[in-house]
Amino acid sequence: MATRLFHISDVHFGVEDRSALDAVAAAIAEEQPDAVVCTGDLTQRAKHREYAAAADWFASLNAPTVLQAGNHDMPYYNMWERFTDPYRRYRRLNAKVGAELQSEDVVLVPLVTTVRVQPRFPWSDGFVRQRPLDRTVRMLRELADDPRTKIVMCHHPLLGPEDSGTNATIGGDDAFTAIAAAGADAVISGHVHTPFDEMRVRNGHSLRMIGVGTLSTRLRHGAPPSYKVLTCEKGGVIGVEKRVVGDSPT
């Protein structure tokens, strides 16, 4: 049997869309996916009460939950903590509700695209540093003989839209090329609040990019709240079903 993942992102507790969260929770309870994967921006301003609300909601899902931090998940108002231990609050949440995916069909490999500070402003867009990229590539290479589908999960899209020539993620082109060459089948992300599903190519290496929308009130480009259901089989097979909250599955 295939492995079914509910891919969500950008829930932004603090400005969350409660009706959208209720709809997703109901679908999870009814369909019982193998895991829920959230690719970051769990909170709006990384406040303790926002993390507490996130912990309560993810715990209520009664499903294995795989989490990734986003740029909104580092402290905004405590600069000392942001510079000395930016993921402390995220780690506490992950320790409470996070899990590792156990599947015979698919393996998830994390890639960190967030940094505490950048040589530009604002600090919200992606930045792939060499050490996290090396770690991800090493994990992929260790899976070289593994027949499972290999999905890299990160918060920021690695490439800009439609090869427009601009890429908001610093180091994204190099990261895309490296993980594609290392055997990744797809990379899933959030951040832009707009769903997409594209096969992209860099330096002769192709990789599927799958992005998901938001479950918050922070809508962009007219895209409503949405999430995706990924049906994964061995050998790089990934079925993608986009679900707009309130609409029938597409």
C-alpha cells in the first residue's frame, strides 16, 4: 500500500484561520493519513502563547506529525534569544508533538533554509548555508541504494517562480542542483502561501518542486487556504491532490 501524507504549511498560530484548521483536522480524523507534514511557520511571531496553541492543535490530530521550522518560528521580540538559541521554542514544540516518519515507501530528509540573520533586509526569505546543505546531501547519499521515494522538506522554495531570473532564496540554485544530483525525487515547501507543482531543471538535474498554501488568514495572490495530500510509492512515485478548504478535492 502507498503512504499518504497530509502536507500543510504556514499555519501561523496567532493569525491562524480556525475554520481552515478545523476542516483539516476533520479530514485527518476521517482519513487517518500515515503522517502530517508541516513545512514551517507554525507561529506568527514565535510567542510562547502561539507555540502553546500550536502544540495543542497538533497534539489533537492524533496522527504522527513531522515538523520543520520556518522564518516566523524564531523570536521576533527577544533578540538575545534569536541570536543565541533561535530554535529553542521550536525544539520544545517538536519534542512535544513531533515524530519521525516510519514508512516502507518514502523517506523525508530535512533541509534548513532559515537563518537568524542575513546580509539583507527583511530576513524572511530563504538562505541555504553550506553546512545544512552538506548534511542534507550526505543523508541523501546514504540512501542511494534505498528504493523508497526521497523527499526533501524545507520551508522556502529553492527556486523562484517559472525561472523568472529572480530567486528570493540565497543559495537556492546551488541547493537545488546538489540535492537533485544526490538523488532526491522531490522537494516540498511552504512560505509563499501559494500552491504549485513543477518539474524544474538546473545544470542537467531535474527535481520536482511541490509547494503548499497557508492555513492562516495571511492570504496572498488571491490563493485561498489550502493543503495537499501526497500519495507516495517506492521509486519516486508521488501523487499530489490539492485541497482548497471548503472545496471538493482536486
